[in-house]
Amino acid sequence: MTNDQSDQTFSPSRRGLLGVAAAAGAASLAPGVLLGTAPTTAAHAEASEPALSQSADASTSSTPAKLPSLVPGYLSFGPDEAGFVEVMLNVMCPADALTPGGVDCGLAAFIDRQLAGSFGKGARLYMRGPWREGKPELGYQLPLTPEQFFKAGLAAADAACHKRNGKGFSELDGTDADRFLHEIADGKITDERVPLASWFNGLVYPLFEQACFADPIYGGNVDKVFWKAIGYPGLPAVHSQDMTDFRGKPFPGAADPKSIADFA
């Protein structure tokens, strides 16, 4: 699944997200480079093949749903970065009766693998400069790979959180963390070097959406939990006759969606 860095804002509604989507040190948060300078960090090893998703029935009780545990380990995130990302994703995707929290749904694993792979390394980006200021409609204009930009944003956001709250983002409770993310998305929290609103709305949030709805072989959407939540039947993706036959009716195939792994 390719990454679309569209300019979207963080929606406070979990169910609203489902409706809309249906229709750089390894162990530190310190950024490896500053914006406006040429990238100098060394490339990490390419991502290994993603593990296939494990199957489990989502709970329909009032208690939070549970899914099989993912294979541990990150390819791009260091410990502090992982702590920030895991708290952020559990705030953006809180556990409820339909799905577990974001980390258990594989969202952190998906984003980590995207950043460790060719997308994160900027394989399709022109990275030789010079970088002149461009118009917003020209798209991504920074002299950083997406992985470097993501990590620089984490460091800047955590520094801003320390300054504002006296503690790091991973130490905030859910309410304060949610408020902090909204303030970043709304441009109320800024950094002199990193455009935090663009970082969140143009990189973090699109990756979050993709992590929810991508095929499970890429690490997220464990057990097709989000496909089941919105009634998406998975592959094959062409259902022209089904759209006619089941218009306005429940589609039986949505109860057991198929991923790429099911056709391997």
C-alpha cells in the first residue's frame, strides 16, 4: 500500500475515522538532522518481510476486544521513540468492544515497517538538492527522508511536551495526551525547526489511517479487525456484481474478509 501524505487533521471521533476511511538515533528521541539542512543520518537496514497476521475472533462484549500478540521488535524505532508512538497510537485508537488499542491492532508495527523500508528511506523522492522553498501544492519539499522527518517530529513534539507539561509525552495520561495531539494538529504547539502541524497532519495521521486499513501482511489491521468493523470484504477487491446484488443489504462476505495471505 503506498503512502498518501494528504493534509488531514486529527479527528477526535474514533468511529468517525472508520466512517471517513471507509467512504533519528535508534535509541534516542534526538533528531539526527535539522530541517533546512542536507540529510546526514546513515540509512538503516531495509525492512525484513512482514509477518503474516494471526487470526482471532474480535470480542463483541462490553470489554475491550483482544487480538493475538504481535511478534515483538521494531526495525526503525528506538526505545524512547517506540514509547512515544505506542502511547500516541493507543490514544488515537483506544480499546473498546470492537477493537483493541492501536498497538495491539498492529498500528505501531505497520508504521515502523513503513519507515524502515523504501518509503521511509525516500526511495521515490529527489534527495540531492538544492532545496528551495516551494508552493504547498507541489507536495513534500523537505530535505529529509520520511523516516528522518518522522523521528525529528517525535523529538520536537516530546521536547515541546516537556516544556509545556513538565514531563514527556509517554508519561501523560490519556486525556492530556489527546489534548496535546489536538494542539499539535491545530498548530497551537510549534517548534522552530520542525513544522509540527505538517508533521502530524501530513505524515503521522496518513500513516495511522493506512495502518488501520492496509492488508494485514504489512503489520497493521491485525486479524483484519478494521475491515470487519466497516464491513470491507478484502480481496478480491473487485465486487462489481456484488455491489449490484447487495446494494443496501449486508454482504455475507464481509464477515470473513480475505487478505493477500489468504491467496498465497
